[in-house]
Amino acid sequence: MTFDVAGFYKLIQDFQIKGSQTDAAGNNVYTNIDEVEIPGVEMYARLDTRPFIGGDLNPFLEGTFTYNDGTISEGIDEDGTSLVGNLIPEVSQEVAYLTAGIESVKGWNASVSWVYRGEFFTDEQNTPFKGDPEGENGLVPSVWTLNARANYTVPQSLMPHADLVLYVSGQNLTDELYIVDREDGVKPGLGRTVMAGARMKW
């Protein structure tokens, strides 16, 4: 069993962000926020079962979790409205990976992962969901996606002069429809995607 936890705290002055306003050409205008504070925690845990059950297989569980409470501690917008207490734009407060898998001493492994990306705002004003008629600013909702992968390392007895790994992977296997960003309009996340290939090193 492995368990790690670490806390962090950042105080950043003149924090640069991509502002919600655009110039005549439609380009986002970068602005500075006077001061932001980012306290948070990161955690990692892994449980390997081979030490308990023995044998050639190692079923395992693994998880990571990151939380940050990045907020604006000093700053106003272009209209002079205070931004104090608003969340930093484009930053999810929570990110998590939960993985269940199995490893074999014979060179193959497979796993599935549930990935969580928490909600975030795209603008320093923290415009609520559907609060911007043009859809370029506001809340991006949280989402869970399901990924999977499998690898097989070809034995050296078959390829003595090279390392060959065959793999297959899938992302967003449940084909969730979700928003990944709102810059220049709402952008959907990656749909169900499956890839297969090989990596060779010699």
C-alpha cells in the first residue's frame, strides 16, 4: 500500500490571465490580476495485491486527487468591480483519476480509469452557466470520463535485438458529450476514441 499527500500554497502577484474582452480583430486581451492565492492538496494512493495473493498476476487499485482553492485576493475588472473572492479562470478546483487494473509478469497489463475534471469558469467575473448569450464566458460544468488501455511487451526471446510493445487504448468510452472550453465559442470534448499501435526501440 502506498499513500502520499502533499499540501501547497502559492501567493502570486500580477497574475496574467486571458481576459474576457477582445480587441477589434477578435483576439483576447490579456490582463493582470493584482494578486491571487492558491492553497491546495494533492493525494496519491496505490494498492498492489500480489504481495497478499502471490502468483503471476497483480490486480491493483490506484487513485490521485488534486484540490486547489485558487481565488482572487486583490483585483478589479475593467468596469472597476471588485473581483475579490472569485475563482481563478480556466482552473478546475478538483481533478481525480481512479484506476483499476491488472499486471502480469508475462509482459501484459490492462486497466480502466475514471477521470474527473471539476467545473471551472472561463472568465474572471465567474459568469454563471448560460449567463453569456454568446457562450464565450461562463461556467464549464464538471465531467467524468471512462478510459481504458492494455499493453503487451513482446518477449526478448522473440525479438532479441529490440523492445516491442503492442498497445490499445480508448478514451471517453461512454461517449460523453461535454464542454472542454468556451474560448471563441463552446468547444466539445473528445468523443469516443480508440487507438492501437506499436512502439519499438532498438
